[in-house]
Amino acid sequence: MMISKTVGKRIQAFRKARHMTLEDLSEKIFKSKSTISKYEKGEIALDIETLYDIAKALHVYLEQLLYTVEPPFKSKELPHVPAFFKDLSQFYGYLYDGRANRIIRCVFNIHGPTDINTQKVMMYMNFRDFDHYQDCENTYWGTMEHFDALTHISLTNQDTPMEKASLQILASYLDSPTKWGLFNGFSSRPMMPIAVKMIISKEIASEDETFLKSLKVSRADIRLLKLYNMLSVT
């Protein structure tokens, strides 16, 4: 029952995020509104074919709807996954948006390996609370590729494929609670390429004043920017 309720809540969240009514979804998958409502409440279990139909109708990947208690794989068995990411199925990212004067939260879900040094990853960006992080402004699908000195994440906006983003994380082979990364993307408010500091954390961070200050561009950042003529994160 817990699994059905969790999957149902995810279906409902994605449906509402796409401004679809129960009737809209029912027409796409040829089920009644009452049946869709019972799916979302977890009152009846979904069969796999219907789950695929719902994912297609909502324009999401099947993995975004599934419920997992533990990681579907053991990353320690992958020879080229660095220490920071060992056995992680989820991690968190934070950046500061000076336009809105607030911290932007991200959740990264790892969905398994595609190669000895590459994993599938989903990023949920800009949400109100971590309990409902899938109800977010933007979702991205992509890959996370590990090298000796760098982890590189390549992402595509799920709703606007034109929008690509990437994240470079330095020295992920060294284990620690957090890492610094450089996030590169494309902003629509206004339309322009951007690059910003991002803190990567294994745990949900405490968003206090010290944490907020660390996310803002500092005098040291400006000094390096002038010296190198580029934004760098170390």
C-alpha cells in the first residue's frame, strides 16, 4: 500500500505540474477519471502497462514514477565510481540566485549505471520542500560521468530540450560531506548563458547565514575572476 500511495502521489504531482486535469489524463490513457483518482490515492495498484502509459502521457521517464527503498544497484561494485558517490542513490545541490535573492535547491536521483564510469541521473530544481521535491520548476535528465580528477554531469531539460546544463565537480575521488561544483546552464529570465557556484551535499544542508554567504560570489571569487578572466570554483 505504501508503494501504491507513493507512486500515486508522484503521478498526481507530475499531472498538476503539467496543468492536466484528471479528465485530461484519463483521455490519454483510456481510463476513467475515478480510476485515475484511485491510482493517485494509492487505493488500487497499477499494472506495468498502465504505468508506462501514464509516464508517456505525462512526458516523464518511468523511473520518475517508481518507488525504491534502496538503490537498485551497489555503486561500490562499479570500479570507477569515486569515493564521494559510493553507495549514493540521491544527493543535493544548492546555488544562490541573485535575481530572486534566494537559495535554489536541487535533488539528484541516481538511476543506475550505463557503463563502468557512467550513471543515469535525474535533477529536480527549484521546489518548496524536500518532501515534495518532484513538484519543482524544472526537471533534467542526463548522465553522470566519473574520471580520476573530475565528475561531469550532463543534463537536458525534460520540458524544453533546447535547454542544456552541466555540472563539473572537482576531486570527487576524495570523500567529504560536501563538494564544490560549477553549474553551467541557460537562463530564461532573462535569456542568457550562466555559470554559478553550486554546493553538492550528501545530506540536506542547514540553510543558515554562513551557508548562504558561501554560495554568494565572494571577494576571493572576484579576485580570481579578474586574474583568470573566468569564473572558477575550487
